Amino acid sequence: MSELTYAEVGATAEKRLPSGYHHVRESLVIGHGRGTFERAATELLEGQAQRRAGTDVQLSDVPLRKGSRVVMRLRIGPLRFRIPCLVVWAERTSTSCGFAYGTLPGHPERGEERFEVRLTETGAVVFSIVAFSAPGRWFTRIGGPIARRVQTRMTRRYLEALRRGEPRLA
């Protein structure tokens, strides 16, 4: 994992995220019941949250697992971004499923993002995203506030993407 562009590998699993980064912690109830959980878990590990959020996604493995490579391409107006990541954690149990990927050279940011779907004791299916990031390229350093807005927008789109399996883009 020496290719990763940050040192704090796995830190999205911690209660306290590393200092010196922008932090994201967002969750959304996307449905209820075992069927919803199973569908959302499968879709999550197939890259559907990213696809439905508007990125072109290439996965080295389906389902995603530790060591999988993810390359997203995002277009914002006339700009096109290549977003390479490496999965640093992936797990599927009877009540939780998720993965975390870290940034590789060429990614606009440096850091890690964790996506997790949980089936709670009450039957709610909760999709959570935890991330820490800092500018990784000259254009994200210069365009800091714009990069944060794009990240906020993408986080919302990811969360909505697994709700009842249909895209609900803002």
C-alpha cells in the first residue's frame, strides 16, 4: 500500500479522525428490513453508489475487496477528473457491509473515504460515509472552497444512491 498518498490508512474506522484534514461524517436511513439491507450491501460492493452519483466507475474486482482498485471519472462542466483509489478495507457480515478506499497518485485529494451499510436492531438500514481529505493536486489547493462543495454534493449523492436502489440526484 506504499502507493497511497496519505499515511493514516484505516483511520476512517476510528472515532477520532486525523487532524490536518477536512472531515466528513454523514448517515442516512435508506430503508428497512433484511431485503433492503441485502440489496444495498450487494449494490455497495458493486460500485453502484458511485455510479448512481454520476461517476463513471471501473472496478478491478466485483464485489470489491481489500486490494481492489477503483478508478472513477467525473465530469464537472468542461472539466474532467480521473480519480484513482485503492480499497484498504472491505467486509460483509449479516448486519454490516462496507469498504474504504484511499487515494492514489493522480487523485485530486489525499485521504480516505469509508462507505458502510448497517442493519440496525430496529430494522432500519443506515448508509454512512466517513472521510478525511486534504487537497492533493494544485487545482484542489487553489480551489479549496469549490472542492469542498463538490465533496459535499457527492457525499449527498452517494447517500441517496442506495435508497430503494433508485438514483435520486439533486
